Amino acid sequence: MTFHLVKLEEHLGESVASSERAKVRKKFSWDNLEVNLYLFEEGERFYIDAAGECGLKTYVVIEGSLYNIETMRTLEAGDLLVVDGTQDVLHFDALEHTTIMIHSYGKSLFGTWEKAKREIDQVMDRIQMRDSYTREHCNRVFDYVSELGRRLGLKGQELYSLDKAARFHDIGKVYIEDSILNKRGKLSEEEYEIMKGHAILGKELILENFSEEIYRIIALHHERLDGSGYPAGLKGDEIPLCGRILTVCDCFDAMTTSRIYKEAKTPEQAIQELKDSEEKFDRDVVLALEQVVKGQKWMQEETGE
Ligand SMILES: [Fe+2]
Ligand SMILES: [Fe+2]
């Protein structure tokens, strides 16, 4: 029998990198086994996708604790989680400063995460080049959507798809010409019609990087419950919860940020306006957003920001 003793502190010093979400402290690869340490700060979120691409993975919590949305269980230091590729996406919230060790057997987990990150960065760069507001707007909408999705009970693949859709919901704007996209002032009727096309443009780009489901949610982000939205003019139950959440968060962020042609509303004014438009926006979603906004305000008052 061959016996190898590996002291992580001595062997894993060479690689420091970041995945989409976490800091990768150290990486160790050996044949088809890879060991990574991931660091999360309190409040950071991450997901584990189905392990099919990477083979078997085991996760050990070294320090700190994590809450798993899907099982509603807390993993603490010493807990072990084995993911065998047959399950749905798992979402975690770091409850404190947390380190997890991931053993990945088969395809490199680190390589897979890095590849995904590169692709996402390329897509985001394409948005940034055309319109920097849109990228920041997409990131803020992602934060609201991610919180609301959890509060409203979404889990697994559905939550994963909603998060990704939020991050890229306005990606179709890269196909709208500059004179319309960055126009200082109100769009003409004809220009507005062209602008509306952004809700469904970019299908190929999305499908190259993500799934059909994510594209479907993106295409819902300008629909309204009373059928007055676009592109399909869907009504009521034809708009699933994911679409309702994305719609409310998208409008809220647009209302609370200033542009050259309009002043920003306060979060309270925006919430009230959304509540007053009950025929267009899902009331339960708006009420959940109100709780998030109140929580943020309370935190800002506490920290004096
Ligand atoms: Fe949009
Ligand atoms: Fe948007």
C-alpha cells in the first residue's frame, strides 16, 4: 500500500484565485482528485450545481456555518456533504466567516467554475461596453431578486434560473443602436418600439451560456399582470412567479435611480407607486420587497451609513 501524507498548509500555497462568489484560498490537484478551500464572509451566498459535470464532490465545513435553502438545514464545522450529480442546485448562505473544503473527483471543479466565470465576464463586458448603467442596474436587480426569490420560497433550479435571468435580463440592449440606447431625452414612439425589442433579443447569446429556462424568464421582464406589458402581452397566471419577481425588482430599481432625463424616487415612494399599480404588479411580491427595503434602511441606520 502507498501512503501519502499531505499537509495542506505546506502544499497548497501557490494558488489564490476567486470564483464567481468566493475566494479560493488554495488548490491542490492530484490525478483526478482536486482539493479547494473556499472562503465566504458572513452574508455571502453561493450555490452548488448538479455535480454531473464534475463527478462526485464532497464538501466539508472547516470553520463557520452555512444555511442551506433547499433542506432548511444549517451545516456547521465538521459537517460533510456529498453531492453525487443526481440532485438539483443547492443554495447556501454563509452565516458567519466560513471556510469549506471541497474534494472533487473527476473533472476539475475549479476549472469548471473558472470557465463559467470567464463566460459570464465576457457577456458582462459586452454589456458594459455599450451601456455602463445597464450592467450596474442588472447587478442591483440581481441582488433584489435573489433576496425576494428566497423570501418567496423558491429553491433549487428555479432559484438558480431566476438569479441568472436577473443578472442578464437587459442583455438584449447590446443589440439596440447607440442613438436610441443612450439618447438624452424621451424616445420617440418609433424608437420606443425598437427599444422594446431588447426583452427578447440576445436569445443566442443566452442559450450559448445558459439555459432555455433562463431565456424564458428574461423574456418576461416587461410583462404586466393586466396584459399591458410586452413583448407577448401576457396576463395574470400566464406570468409565473419568477417573472413577477423580476418585473417588480426591475421597475423598483429603475424608479429609484436617477438618469439624465429623470430624478430618482425614494424607495418608499417607489414601493407606494408599485402598490398603487396592483393591476400590473403582484402585491405579495411588492410587499416582500417592502420588507427587504425596510430591512436595508434599518441596517443603514444601525451602521450610520
Ligand atoms: Fe428591460
Ligand atoms: Fe432592466
